[in-house]
Amino acid sequence: MQLALGPAQYYWPRTDINQFYEQMLSTPLDILYLGELVCGKRHQLRAADWLELAQQLAEVSDKQIVLSTLTLLESNADFNWVRKICDNGQLLVEANDLSAVQLLAEAGLPFTCGPAVNIYNQHTLAQLMSLGMTRWTAPVEMSARQLEEVLNACDKKPEVEVFAYGHMPLAYSARCFTARHLGLDKDNCDYRCMEYPHGLPLESQEGEELFVINGIQTLSGEPTNLLRHYKQLCELGIDILRLSPQWQQMEQIIDAFDRARRDDLDPELLPPGVDGYWCGRPGLELIARSGSGAQA
Amino acid sequence: MLAVRQSISRIGYRFGCKILPLLPQWPGEVAFIKLLNRQLSEELDDGLFDFLDEQILEVTITDLGIQLRVSKRGEHFVRAPAGVPADSTISANSADFLAIASGREDPDTLFFQRRLCLGGQTEIGLTVKNRLDALDRSRIPQWAQRGLEVIAAELATVVAN
Amino acid sequence: MELVCPAGSLPALEAAVDNGADAVYIGFNDETNARNFGGLNFNDKNALRALERIRNRGRKLFVAINTYAKPDSFSRWQAAVDRAAGLNADAVILADIGLMGYARDKHPDLSLHLSVQASATSAPALEFYRQQFGIRRAVLPRVLSLKQVQQLAAASKVELEVFGFGSLCIMAEGRCHLSSYVTGESPNQNGVCSPAKAVEWRNAASGLETRLNGVLIDRFAEDENAGYPTLCKGRFMVDGKRQHALEEPTSLNSMALLPELKAAGIQAIKLEGRQRSPAYVAQIVRTWREAIDEVLRRGADFAVKESWRETLSKNSEGKQTTLGAYDRPWQ
């Protein structure tokens, strides 16, 4: 089992980003995804800066460095950003929408597909593999059973990656909800989402943590945590577990999953989070409350 | 002439609002359920109302104080037993129900405006709405359709005033 | 400009045709379409009747098979495509890449439209679907500003259809899991956002409460208009403030932009609302028919009539409308 650090969702200052990835180099992660996923206006690191950072990391580390593209493209500027990433000429690219898939397939390059590309069945998987997709991160709402069904029905399997820890990306909009909350126009947002390195929590009127607002993106209020399902993930033949970057406790999260692959699984190392989607239930539920190797 | 007709409608409507809530049970309930069974026999045969099996739907016409409690057993709509709470409730005033029945208004529109209320299991209420929307209106005799439209229009102004 | 209208039932289809629809889109009564509600949509018998009425009046019939096929029941989605092809529908509206591959191989003459659920927002994304599956038309997501729609129209090699009116999805369509996060059922896989069985309306001391699988979405005061019980239109707490953090109950209305959309070369206007009654369909189709005819007659001199605006507002969620993402400040 390989461990991957997913692309960062939140907007962090440039120095913090550099420092964060520096720290990640000394962790047992195997793969690092880098790039702006959410908003083409975020400019602490532009496309060229991400490329430069990625290349630097690739030089000094034997971890696999993958470049992620924007999820929701609206303007020509967004598209040009994606083009620069796809044209990088060196590193593997994670396509997060069909524009990137088209560019990469046309160029005859291998690519991976992120969880926002809607691959829900074996036929879609086969179509995209025929165009060069080598790795698939399943949509976050897919269950273990569905994943198994897809893989059982495949003649040829890609590498399979599962979103295993972190706040799950649930939706993308034209509207910036952070700007809306602050009473600002999206065009004059002052990049205020940088003030929320963990996003902006949204609760029900009864205090239930439902979602996290992060610019145009909406994340789950609770992190998904599939550590308790580690054994099942192995049995299903999952190749890679994706851990989503967060500002605090990233090392502990990586360590907890790393221990699991060294036969030292301890679910109590991390907050319980949720695992509803994995178990075929509403995403916000927690099904396997204790013990390891829980079955869906 | 118009004024005379309107005042007759208004008196009739007010009389209904006073008298009907005093009755222990709306006398028309049995007849109405019979009418449903006759008019919807094809849909009943096709199983399109099976979702109401052993479920109680309660329709309340708020201004007239009329309650209609329907269930389904076998291939027929039946009166729901008294004293058992409904699984799903729909309520609105008589003018709004007639506006829906005559095709003047869209139920979702009335719902957004808080004039049509749903309670209990929303799915039953929603499915009833969709099934009724899908009924072939050409099966209703022309005169009855026109009558419904006239009364709906009349009542819309009377209740609004 | 083609006026593409919704129908969840035969009477709704008739209302659309009677009031000036150029094309009507329908779905089968299962999870292969994105309005999978109880009592709605067409079985085979009614689909045939629908086709007959469409052909008698010289209009077009589109069939929406616009959810993502589940791995254990892909054959159900294939069967839906076969049924639509068997009807000789004028087009099927698809989102799933695997299913498009099936339609291309099995029914090469069947015209494919890319559903809004596929969320294609750039020229290369549209080009992907054109090159791979030969799509003729794409329905654009409701996330683009007017300027972005114009740029895309200039670059696109396929016909474009945009939303004119109806309930507003504020998230990129096909990329929203809010419903499944709370209820377990999603537009993508189940064809339903906020499934009715998870919805509860209750009169409480504090007002009308609406809950989704137990989660409080909103409380409405006596005089407030309500909307559909979707998470994106609920009222929540953010930073201690109670607010419509994502969007208010409202509907999209782009009628004022008709001259610009026409000038940009948009080929079709779509009206939302297969879940609504024939009364709604009749009112909004008649209104849009008049507006489109007016724009064809008067071009840039077109102005939205007050009576049109009233009819559309009356039929809207929360009784109000917005230009949505077409208008940059909304974003």
C-alpha cells in the first residue's frame, strides 16, 4: 500500500506552502500531489510557481511528484493555467476535469484522474484508460462495494487510489461562499480565504458541523477516516491511500496510516471522523466505531 | 349581475365555513372515495397507487374544516380507520385545492408560498401530487372540467376577499 | 433559437406542446434520469403516447438519461438508451462517459446531447465529447457568466443549449455530493437531490421546520416563502451568524439576456422543471415562447414585459428570481 498526499484544498501563504512540503519530504509518504485545485484567482503560487516547486521536490526526493489541475474551469485564464500544468513536459498530471483529460490525451501522455472526474463504472473507466489514464481516484461518494464491483468487472485495472483521510471535497460552485460570507464580490474578494487555513465551518442551526466552506468549494464538515477499514482496503486491492493536506497534525495522520501498513494499526491514533460513504451509507455517518478491519 | 353572483358565492362560502366544521365527519367522504375508485380504476389496476397500501393520507381543507382520510386496501381506496394517526398530511384552503384540481395553479408554487402544507412522510404526499398531475384530464367530462374551472376562479376571488 | 421544455407526465408534455415548445425532454421512471421522484416520468406505455403527440404536432422529443450508471446495474442504463433509440427519439441527453460509448457503438444514428450533469465548461472539454462520441449539442452548466458563455460559444464546435428558467443549482452540476453526504442518495447515482423519503416538514413553536435525514435545514417564520428542501438553500450558522450561507430559495431567470444569448449563437434555451405540474409548464412555456418570438422580431430592442416577469416570479422558488452566475456580482 502506498500513501499519497492529495492536493491542498485551502489557500495558504507562499512561505507556509513551501515549508509544508519541505516537512512532507521527511515523512514516509510515497506520492505528493501538488497544485491549485479550487480557485484560479489564488495567486500565492501561480501555475509556474507550482511547476517550479514540483520540479524542486522531484529533484531532491524519490517520492513521486504529481501535478494536479483545477477542478472547475470558468475563464480563459483558468484554462491557460491548466494548459501550463499539462504541458509541463516532465511530471505526471492528475486531471480534475475533462478539459485536462482532453489536453493530456491529445498529447498522448499518461494521466491520473482525481475524485471530481465522474468515473462511476467499469465502462467509463475503460474508456478513459484507452485514452491514457493509468490511475483512478474514485469519487468520494462511492462505497467499498461499488469499488469492488467496478474492479471485478475490469479486464485491465488501473492503479486505484481511495480518499482515505481528510475533509472530503463535496461540491464546486461559480459562487465564492467565503466572499459571500464576508459581504464581498468574488471579483473583489481580497483573497480573504487565506484567513481560513482550515476553511470556514458551517453548522446547522442546532450546532451540527455539516460542511466547511472554502472559497467556491464545499467540503464535508467531518473528515473521512478509513483507517479502521485498512484491512478491507488491502483486500480490495487498493494501491494508494490519499491523505488530504491539513494545516495541523498532518504528520500524525501520515504516521497512523504508515503504522497500519507496518502491521501496527491503532485506530485510536486519529479522531474517528466519518466513514458513511465507504459503508454505502450517508457520508456523514460513522459506521465502524471501534476495532480494526471493520466490514461494510 | 356580476356583483349579485359574487355576493351569492360569498354567502354560500361563509355558510360552508360555519356549518361544515361542526359536522363530526364530512358526509361527502364516502361518496368522494367511491368517485376516486371509479375515476382511477385504470391507475389502480396498473398499481400506480400501490404506494398508499395500508398508508393513511389525510387531506385537510382548512377553511371548511373538512378532513378526508384515505387509505388503500387491495385494489380500492378505502376510508382510513378513525383514531389512527395519518402517515402523510396535506392541507390548504378550498380555493387553493380547487386551483390545483382545475389546473390553474402549480402545487409547488403554492407550497413555496406556504399556501399548501405537507406533513408526515413527504414521499407519499409528493407521489400523490405527481400521480394526480399525470392523470389524463380528457377523461373528465368537458362540462365537469369547465365547471371546476369556473368554481375555482370564483372561489379564488371570494377567499382572497 | 429552440425552446426546450420539461415534462414529467403526459399532461405536462401536452401543456408544453400546446404552449409553444419546440422540443420536450422527458425521462423514464427510474434512476436513469436526474428527476427520479415517485409518481413522475414515463413508463414505456406513456413514452409511446408522448412520442405520438410530439410527432402529431411536429415537435422534437429528447430523452434524458443523465445520471451516472452504477457498476452493478449498467445494463439498466443501456436498456434506457435502447428504449430511447427504439422510440426514435430526436436525441438522448447523456452524462456518463461509459454510456456515451455504448450509445455511439450500438446506435450510431442516435443524436447525443451532453447533459448539464457532465459539467463541461471549456472548449477542450466539449471537444473531448465531440471527438470521442460525436455529441451534437451540449447543455452548459449554470456556473458560467454571460461573458464566459459568449467566449465558449465562439470556440465551440457543437451546438450549445443554456438554461433559461427554473430552479437554480448553484453548484456545478454533476459535481455536488451535498445530498448524498446527508441522505446517502445523490443526483449523480440516484437521480435525486434531497430524496423525499429523507425530507420532513414540521410545524414547531419556532416556525415551520424542514429536516433532511434529521438534519435541520431551515426554520421559516410565518410570513417567509419556502423553497425546495435542498442543502444549498438552507439557513446555517457561519461564524455565529445565521444566514443563507450558500444561496437563498430562488429560481434562475435569464430572460433579460435573450438578445445577448441569441447574438452569441446559442441554439437552444432550456426550461427546468420536470418535477412541476402541467399548470407550471403551461405558464412558463407560454411566457418564454412569447419572449423568444419577440427577440426574433425585435433583436436588441427586446425588453422583458412586466407580465412575463410576474408569471415567472410567481412560479419561482421563494417567489424570487436571479440571473445567477450569468451575472458576475452574483458569484
